[in-house]
Amino acid sequence: MKKSLLIVAIPLTASTFLGYYEETGEFQTYTHTFIKKQPTLQVKFENIFANYRDHKALSELTQEERQQVIAYCRYRLALIPN
């Protein structure tokens, strides 16, 4: 019983502190893993500035893109916007 509980608890705990995002280059996609600064159940993050395309200014982002940037900065970089 304890062993099966440990088998479930360890990966669940690790997933709250590990995350990843994908960077699209010119010819292939790279996956970057990182240790989150705060635990959360979100595992896949969007770093909209890590792509091979023209970057928008923060003021030009849609509300959804802005929320993705906020989540990435909060858990990857430990930056909390005002």
C-alpha cells in the first residue's frame, strides 16, 4: 500500500515543479524543460517570444496571449506583474 502510494505521489509532486515550453526554430522544434519557481498543475507553458517569427510589443498582444506571458513569467521567472 505504501509503495503504491509512493509510486503515485512522487510523479505528481514532481509534475507540480517541472514545466516545459516549445521553441520553434526555422527548421525544427526544440523542447525546453525548466524547474518552476512556484508549484502549479500546469505543465506546458507558452513562451510566445521563443519562436522564429516577428515579435509583437506587449501592448499589441491579445488578452489570451497576455495571460500566457503572465503565466510563463510567474512560474518560470518568478516575476509577478502588477
